[in-house]
Amino acid sequence: MARQKSLTPWKRSKRTTFTGVPSMNGRWGYPAIAPFFVIFLIFGVAPVVYSVYISFYKWDPLGVSEFNGINNFTFLLQDSDFWIALRNTFSIWALSTFPQLAMALGFAWILRNRRLKGKSFWRTILLVPNITSVIAITIVFQQLFGRDYGIINSLIQLIPGVERIDFVEGTLSSHIQIATMITWRWLGYNTLIFLASMLAIPDELYESASVDGASRWQQFVFVTLPQLKNTITFVLIVGTIGGLQVFAEPQQLGADGGSTKQFLTLTLFLYNQAFLNNKYGYAAAVGIAITIIVLIISTINFFITRRIASESSS
Amino acid sequence: MLRTTSTGLNRKNSKSLIGISAALILIVSSFVQPARAADPITLTIWTFGEVIQPGLQREYQKLHPEVKIIPIKNDVDPLHQKTVLSCQTGGPADIIAFEVPYSGYWRTGNRPNCFQDLRQMKTSDTNAAAGIAAGLSATDIKKNYLPWRWEQGVAFNDSVIGIPTDVGGLQVAYRVDLFKKAGLPTDRTQVSKLWPTWEKFIAVGKKYVAKLSAAEKKSGKGFIDDAGSIYSAVMNQGTAKYYQADGTDAGKLVYKTNPQIKKAWNTTVSALNAGIGARLGQFTSDWNIGMNKGAMATILSPAWMLDYIKKQAPETRGKWDIANLPGGGGNKGGTELGIPSYSKNKQAAFDFLTWYLAPEQQLKVFKTYGLFPSTSVLYNDPELLNYKDEFFNNAPVGQIYTQGVLKLKPIFEGELERKIDTLFGAGLGRVASKKMTPEKSYALVISDVDKLFKN
């Protein structure tokens, strides 16, 4: 009888394992992966389920909670603060992501240069902002952007006829301030990711490009960028996820998100509802809304990525 | 651009923050608590700012080598959240500090249960040498304290959940040198006479600002650091804020009708319109720098802020003085110390509290840190009344702050006092930055406060 390929490999008998060692998959596999799943159940799934539950309540951790139906959700849709927070979040995301992408590509291109001296030094120093505490960064940047005694305003004052900018008070200016902090912190990290994938591009491509008479700039546009497509997508996706979580920077600038909520972000809004306004149920509803927004964006991302992948394979 | 949160807020789990933090506290507390030997007692104190003074802490440890005191500091608001969570899960704290604006929260509903009723506690004889007799309960030491201030630590079910540390008496700190330059009187009694009312205060401010050179104006100098700070000063001179006592735990919400709010709002708006403020938000980096650069000639300064000024602007030593607050007495801030119900060392904690908040110790704290005592028995003590501060041009700060505190009337603190305060503060911020007209901004404040109680 001809040997057939088993249709159920997990039921494969001991004798047919590839290594010849008797398999313990069936019996011991689940206990082996259990530690992760148990912890994930306790700290991941259970709180999510619980917060879905309390989102239907007027929930008071120390008092009496009452059932509130879907009121938390209908109220959310009417709450102008939520829409302002959504706008701010995307504005800060755009301001921090796109300039950062361009700069990271530029830096990576410079670091890739063979004639650059002290490569490891530059690569290491790029990561330093990333390991600095957000709070420390915010305090320093608040001084840089200070209205009266900040360096940036002192420089702006050198241009005749230009008024001082109250960065924190303005909508766009506060977004720029926060985006600058985020860019400063994550630029090095993304540069290194780009650098790694740039170094993986075979030299032959550049050699043949230069034989064809391509300039440095043309090599960058027609060789490097297409090869980095997947990496750019990755950085964009991860950046979008991070962008929806911006919290510590605006919170340090002003816990309530500014006098006209000009830098209130979604996560800060959630936090304030729970911990300043004692509206835990409502905050849980905000959390669910954020999850839905992330799901929508992930779906869009998924389709874009798939299209890019199919383009590059064809 | 990714993972920008340092707080563990995570995309999927943001809504599970509460659960996770509760679980974290469980874990942390299980690490902190494991079976310590009975003898050396560790008192963990959750506190903020200068509530627990290191000098006094050392003194207590010298008296009681068997007690180890570990103060853990947070900011006021995060500490409040930590307290709420630990009340559900248990925690390592033996003593917790909470600000008076949060007292309304802790005094209502089931929440007093989070704290030990201090009427049930009795002092041991451990501090007998320091003059604290054994067998005293909170009821017995009540007479030492300013009555309305004491009440802020008494829950609506009458249990005593906190003992007051200080009274945030409010007065005006002013720069003698800058007043002189502007041709204003410099003597503190004369300065006090300049502004019996807030209208006069604003008028003096206008006069001061008019004397500033164009360059000084351009660099953002002003008469007062933050004209917005006038709001809470005027509010606290009334008898009610956003809630009014009506015999119930929650009190009656009067944020739309209380004339004191309108008065405080209008006074502040007229100060903002007069342009007397340097628009330096208190406790910002610009404020700290501005203090050194003479950007403001006056600060409405609670007693506890004096120490902050000393630390932030050491070079201005001797250039400051203290005058009376316009419109009567003033108050800002104040703290309670309580024992959480889950504490394992209640007796030791209570012994520490009764010693630490006794009149003698409060006097010492006042002299080193400027926290004004809540023990009214001290208010005719010559040692307090004669206390002068060199940094503030030898002003008799003891006497000045005592007079202010004695003029105060009790104010009912409701559950969301602090939150409503921030909303009104933001409203004034919009007026200050000219983003909205006062009327529009006021309407927005009211609708924001409405939202707090909707849903």
C-alpha cells in the first residue's frame, strides 16, 4: 500500500515524526503553552470582557452602580469632546508620522554611506531619545516651547514683525509641539529600521543602476524606495497604532487637554472620564470606541498592504 | 511615534486599564507585604508635596527606632486615583494624604468605609513623653483644631476619616523693590490699605502696569503672575462654592445660581481685561523663571507657597513682603491625613498621626515649610504670632496668616469640587488667551459642568 500523506498531521503516529523522536505534541503541547494563555486570560481577556460589561453601567468602584443601557454609547456620539479628541488625535498623528518618515529615510540614507566615519557611534546615539522618559522629554520641550522664556520663541522674535507664539494655547501650535516631541523620540528608532532594510538591498542593483548612468538621487528614488515598500508600510502601521495612543505628552502639557480641549487626545479623554470625572462606565464605552476605530484603521491598512504585496510580487 | 505611552495604556487594553491597574496593585502589594517580623513596624505613607516633612520624620524615628517610616510621593490627582483603586483591592499604605477639594468625594456615599473611623482609635502610651496622653481618640483631640477645618475630615456618616494637616491661608506676596520702582508704597500696612477690595487691587495693578516700559511689557511682565488665580481667592471668600449644604450627603448643586461664582468670575474677567497679569500659569516652568526675573510684582500666595518661592527664586531673598488679601480672608488648599481601612499597622499609624499633627509639631512644620497650622490652639501662641520670615523682608508671616485664617467661613465641599474648579479655570484660560469672549466661555463652562452630571 502506498504511503499516504496524513490529512491530520497532529494525529500523526509516533513512528512517523520527522526526527524519529517520539512526539509529545498531543499530550504536552497545551500545558507547555498554557502559562502564556493563562496570564493572557487574566490580564488581557478578562479586563476586556469586564470593561465591556461596565460600559453598560453607571459604574462607581466604591459605591452603587446602576444599569445604564446603551446610554453611555449614545452620549458618546453626542459628546463634542469625543469628536474634538478624535480630530486632535489624527492631526497629531499626521504631523508626527509623515515628516518623521521623510527624515528617517534621509538619516538612514546618510548612515548607509560607506565612507561615513564612526558608524556605530551614530547608530547608537540615534537610539538615545528612545530610552529617555517621556516625562523628562515633555518637561524639557515645555521649556523650549515656553511662551515667554522658551528658546524657540526667542528665535522667532529675531524675525522682525513676528509675534510670540503661545504654543500650548493654540490648536495647531500645540499639535506641532506634541508632534515634535514624538518625532524626536521615535526618529532614531525608525531610522534604524530603514537602515537595516536598506543594507539588505543587494549592491548589484546599485551597481547596474550606476552603469546605466543613474545619479545618486535617481538611485534613491528608483532603487531604494521601491525596495523599502514593505518596511515603509510596516512603519506606517506601527506608527498609526502608536499615534492612537498618544497620552503622556498631552497629559503633561495640561491634564485636561487645554482650555479649549485643543490637545485632548482619545486616550487622554478616556483617562479623564474615568479618573477625573469618576465616570468609569463611560470611560469603558470610550475604550470600546477606540477599539472600533483601531479595527477600522487596521482593515484599511490590511487592504493597502495586500495591494502593495501583490504589486511587488507581480 | 509608536508606543508613546509610558503609562501602560495600550490600544487593545486601554479600556481594561482599571482592571489591569487593580491587578498590578494586588501584585505590588503582595510583594510589599510579605510577613514582616512583628517588631520593626513599617509605616507606608502615600503623600504629596511637603505634607510629610523629612526633618520631623527623622525626629519621630529617633524617638521610635522601632518604627520605620516610608513616605511615597505622588502628585495630588494620581494619588487620588491610587487611593480609589487601593480601596477596592487593598494596598500597602498605612497613612494616606488627600487634598481638601477631594474631601467631598471621600465623605459621601460608601466611600468613608475606605478609611478607618478615627473615633474608634485610641492613642497608646508610646508618645506620652512627647505630651500625648494614652487613650485619646479623635474625638478627644478635636478641640485642638480649627472647627470648620476639622469638619472637612468628618464624613457624612459622622465617622472621622482624616485629621487636618494645614490651612492654606491666602495672602498677597509682593516685591518691595518693584513696588518702589513703580512709585507705590512699600510698607506692608500701607500696601494692605491700597487694596481693601478687589476693584482697588485691579486699579493698583493698572497703575503698576502703566509704569512699565514698552520693552518690559513686550517681554510679558505684569502686576500679578496669573490673573486667573484671583478667581479661587474670591470664591473662597464666600460661604458656598458649587455645592450648598442642604442636610444631604451630596449637597445641592448651585453652580448656576450661586452669586459668589458670578462675582468671582466677573472680578477675574475684569482683571484679565485690565491686562494686569503676566499670564504665567502657576507651577509652570515660565512661572519659575519669571519669579527670578521679576516678571510679576505680586503673587496670591497661600502659606504653603512661601516655601516654593524660596526654593525657586533664592536670589530674590529679602525683596518680598506679605500684605493682606483684598476682600477679607483667603484660603487655598489644605490636606487631610487618614488611615486606610486595610492598613495592617493602624495603631502605629494613629500614634504617628496624633504626634505629627499635634500643635507642637505643626508649629515646627510652619517654621520650616510654611504650612500654616490647622490647630487653632496655636493662634494665640506668641511663638506663632511673633514668627518672622527673613526671606520675606522679616514680615510677621505668623500674624498675617493667622488674621486671614480667622476671617474664613466654612465652605461645603462637594463630590466633584476639584473637577468643576478645573472647568472654570479652563474657562478663564480661554478668556485670558482671547480665544473666546467671557460670555461665550462662561456658557461653555456651564455646559461642560452640566455634562459631568448628565449620563
